[in-house]
Amino acid sequence: MELACAIESLPPVYLEIILLRDFEELTIKEICERLGVTVATAKSRLHRARVLVKEYLFGTDSSPSDGAWPAQD
């Protein structure tokens, strides 16, 4: 049930790609053809969609809360 809520909470562009890949089981090439995007774009969107679902389910966030990256020494 929580997984369904997590997926439904995705912005449309990420919802579409995760449904195509993980539920319709299309290949990246098939997704690119259907959406008219590059392989890099499809992979990037899929990765981001999966990260967002993980964050929803587990409350993890790998980015700093203030949006700034730590200073490099």
C-alpha cells in the first residue's frame, strides 16, 4: 500500500517512466522511442524516480537540508 502511495506521489514525468520500466517492463530503448527522449534522459529520469520513491518510503535524503553542498577542504 505504501509503495502505491509513493509511486502516486511522483511528479508526472517520473511517474510515467517508472511505470513504463518497472510495471510495463519496457527496455530503455523502447522507453526512449515511446517518449522521444535520449537514453541519458530516460536513465536520469528513472534514477530520480527511484530515488524519490525510496525517500518517500524510508525518509532518506542524500542531499543537504539547506540545499548547499559541504565545503571542500
